Amino acid sequence: GAVVSQHPSWVICKSGTSVKIECRSLDFQATTMFWYRQFPKQSLMLMATSNEGSKATYEQGVEKDKFLINHASLTLSTLTVTSAHPEDSSFYICSARVKQKTEAFFGQGTRLTVV
Amino acid sequence: KQEVTQIPAALSVPEGENLVLNCSFTDSAIYNLQWFRQDPGKGLTSLLLIQSSQREQTSGRLNASLDKSSGRSTLYIAASQPGDSATYLCAGGDTGRRALTFGSGTRLQVQP
């Protein structure tokens, strides 16, 4: 089956620093990757959609300058939370899909805590 | 814009009971409907995927149905077990980007 690896699984950082989260498709080429976040006791909300080699499309209310998404290759997308603040503490999860397939496959998620 | 609602928000049942989780969506132009399981503090485990042209999917003790005309999907769990305790999320895929819109989940507790 298709495997999506997300790293790190958890990270604690100081307020004002930046954190990079990686999402890799291990056994397939992901034409599209999605980034979601989940606040405690809430459901997952789409943050942005990225296609390989093009700029990400951000959902309304998501700051593109704060959440930098790079999808430089067909197997890797990164999400960088810049100048993190405690309110950015959340569970971030990526998913990837292949153009020909309808199912999206999810990474294990990253729990970010900003102190 | 697609909206997905799940009822009930929480459910507690004794072991062995059959149960149904409900999911409704507002936009019938849905590409697919997917059910996930999420354990506390963990990621998502995909349970069943129903394409828009399908009416149901089965995997072991799980059966999911899709009725686009009424905007509803159900997840049926037969002979529930304590290991089934988790939050169950349904998500609808849009026809464009194929991004998923998630419901808020049903938190299931199966009592031994």
C-alpha cells in the first residue's frame, strides 16, 4: 500500500522560532499534497494544497507567510511554521495523492507545542 | 462549500452491540466519502473509501454506505469490541482538488 511518512512526530519549540515538518511519499509519486491541522477536541481543517513545482493554495484565514509550504519534488513536501507562537500549537498532518488515484494517504501527523 | 456533520458526537455501548455512526454532507457533488479512525493523540487510520458511484463498502465487521441524494453516509460496526474505542471521522472529497472536508467525529467507547 501507499505509505506517507511525516517527520517529526512531535516537536517542542520556543516562541519566535521556526519549525519545519517534512512529508514524504515513500512508494509513490505524489502529484498533490494537502496539509491539515487539528486543534484539541476539534476536527481536521485543511490549511493548504500544494502541487509539485507550483505555489501552494492556502485556505481562507491561513497566513501564507507564516505557514510556508514547499513541494519541490514528487515525493517531498515541507511545512515551515515561521515565528511560532503558542497559539500555533496543534496537530499537523499531511496527505498525498497520485493523480490517477482517488484515495489520499495520510502521514502519522506532527504534534507541535510552542512554549 | 462542503459541510460535514457527524451524529452523535459521543457514544458509549456495551461490548458485542451492533452500532451505526451517522454522517451527513451538504454538497451532493461529492467525489468520494472516506471513514477514518483516530486514536487519542495519534494520526488517521483509513477504514473505508466509497467512490461517488458506489453505494457501500465492507471490510470485516465494518460496512459503510453512501446515499448522495440524501447527503448521508453511515458506518455500521458489527459485534463491537473494546478495541473499537476511538474517534471515528468521516470526510467528503471534493470533485476539484480532491481535498477532504472532515466532520467533527464521533467518539466511541465500547465497554467490556
